[in-house]
Amino acid sequence: MRLIGFILIAILWTSCDPYYSLSFSAKNESKQPVFIKFMNNPDSIIKLEPNREQVFTIQHGVGFAKEKYRLGNYQNWFHDNSITLKIISDSTVKKVRKGEWKYHGGYINGKGTYHIKD
């Protein structure tokens, strides 16, 4: 009877998805400050200094963080809802197009970071 109870508990623990935590951030790896503007919020200009990171949101839910990160809508959210700009001179602003997504962490807790390059 104990063996059946142990097997039942083991099956329940392995079949349940964990409660994940996944943060969404951007890191400026360029040599000058960049400005991030979110399109749906008119007053949302964030200045990101070189070698600094800004966390925008943290998502929680049931499942695995690494699987959520790999979904296309998660990685496209930053490009679809924001514009990254840098000042070239006193009168010129340029849109930053170089960057790449990286995942840091394990299967349950992780961090998806958009690394902004020069």
C-alpha cells in the first residue's frame, strides 16, 4: 500500500507544471546612451546608459520559462511595441536596429534579455 502511495505522489509531482517566473529586459551594450520609446504610451521614454540593464516586466504562470521564452510572440513583443533610438549629433536621431535576444536561467526561472549593440 505504501508503494502505491509513493508511486501516486511521484506521478503527481512529475506531471504537474511548475510555477514559472520570466522577466523581460533590455541591456545597452553600445558605447552611448540609447532611448527606448513604447508606442502605446506617449510619455514612456526611457534612457538606458551604456552597460546598464532595465527590467520592463516579469511574467508568472504555470509551465516552463524556457519554453515561454522560445515562443515567437514573446521575442517579437519588444520590436512590435517599442522603438530604440540613439542621438548621433545635436540634430540627428537614428533608430537602433542591431540587437539580439538571449535567455539566461533555467527551465523554471529565467530572464529574456534584448542586448542592444552598436
